[in-house]
Amino acid sequence: MRKIRFFVLVLVLFVPGIGLSADYDITVCSVQAEDRGNAFVKPCSGWVSKNGCAADGYITWKVDTDAGKAMYSTALTALTTGFSAKVRMDGTSCSYYDVTNMIRISK
């Protein structure tokens, strides 16, 4: 029993973010990109920070990478088709707003 407690303590201390990652379904109401390399999505039903960030309302990511451009395209597709999208939050990443590392279109 003592070994199990030690193992759990090591996991909690040395594996930050374990268990905090979660996916959320949203309907996209607006998509925006800016010249500083960030993209933003505004969910239609509002958005309360899931990562404990300073502000609510938007989800953001870096758009100046190939992955970021693909995510932006996915967000635009969700906006124009009306399909819902799934975004992944890690529970900790902020850039004033929640930072996501995944956007998936759901039908």
C-alpha cells in the first residue's frame, strides 16, 4: 500500500496536467486571425475559461504554423457549414484566452 501511495505522489508532482485535458463541443459563431500570428474562435453559446485564463469569451491558438493554419481552416469550415466543432483544452495553457491544440469538426 505504501508503494502505491508513493507512486501516486510521484505522478501528481512530476506529471503536470495529468487528467486536466478535456474536449468540449462548441458551435462556432466567429473566426478571426490577426497579424501577430494568433487566431480566435468565439463559441455561440459563450465560453467560460476552462484553463483558468484571465478572460472568457474566446479560444485562441497560433496560426503561423502549418498545424495552426489547418486548425484555422477547420474553424472556418465549422463556421460556414454550421457543424459543431470539438476543441481540446489542457487545463493550463493561456494567452489571455484559453489556448487550444486541437479543433475537430463533428457532424
